[in-house]
Amino acid sequence: MPVLISALHQTSPERVTVALDDGSEIKATLGVVAELRLYAGRRLTEPELKELRASAALALCKNRGLELLSYRPMSAKELRDKLTEKGEEPAAAEAAVAWLCEHSFLDDARYAGMVVRHYAGKGYGAGRIRQELQRRGVPRELWEEALTELPESDDKLDRFIASRLKDPSDRAQVQKVSAALYRRGFSWEEIRAALARFRADAGE
């Protein structure tokens, strides 16, 4: 049974509420109003009403995705999860994320590089950075390419050891410093090499 659009209420520069004669309302955007040629007095068939609901939900989901990305960068998975957490339908969240990727608002490869640079700058090694990439939902196939942006870690390791290890002959100190570096994502091979450099410098 057709329903009548009784009124269109603009609630913000981009948002519109479509009031129907059955007393229900549909929140939409100006873009949806223009695209579907909506106006007060138009009668909508059941398929047209279904199209309106789907288009409105997707448009609002896209807007919410853009708003979330304005606060901080995210991976596609993070944004999809965040949208569904906020009540968006999974299908709308999936379609919105696909649209945002298509228009370069979302780029997992670019985001992976940002994660690598951020955690490398904080003094973390490749192991810890891989954990962060996984936690943030970055596809595994993008990890290694992103990790090519990881700078040489020798200086970071050397500075860390020099600031923490007062006596290289103290086995307990060495174990404590080594464990701290391992937790920061450095491999045992990197740690052993850095300790060897430290002992050599101390011997000189």
C-alpha cells in the first residue's frame, strides 16, 4: 500500500527527516532526497519505500564513518567493527566501508605504514609492531611491506641498554634488560647483538 510523504524537515545542513502519513519518519540526507527525487506530497510504493530506507541507512552510515575517521585513522576492519558497535546494520557498515575504501578515505596499506612509523618512533621492534598490526585488523599480507619502513633499530637498542644496564657482568640486570627489550618486540638475535656491542664498548 503506497504511503504519502507528508513533509521534509531539514534538521542540519546535510540531514533531512522524511515524515510519512502513517506517522513514521525516516532520517536521510540531502543527497538521498535529491537522488530519489523526494518531495512533500509524493506517494511511495512499497519497493520505493524499501529503496528509501536502504539508501538513507547507507548514506547515514557513510557519514558516520567519515566522522569517525576525522577523529583518528583506522583500518577497514576497525571502522566496520566500530560502525556495528554504534548500531549500524552489518550490511550497511560493509557497504559504507567499501565505499570509503573506493574513494580513498580508507587505505589499509597506508594505515599500516602509519602504525609502523608510530610504534617505531616509540622505540618498539618488529615483533611488537606486528602485534599492533594484528590487533588493529590490518590484513596480514600488508605487514611485511609496511615493515620495510621500519628504520634500523641498532641505535634504539643501544640507547635503551646504555640507559638501563649499569653492570654488564650482572646476570640479573642483563636478563631484566633483555626481557624488557623482548617485550618491546625485538628479537633475541637483535638483543644479543646489541648486548655484544655494549660489552665491547664497555671493554674499550
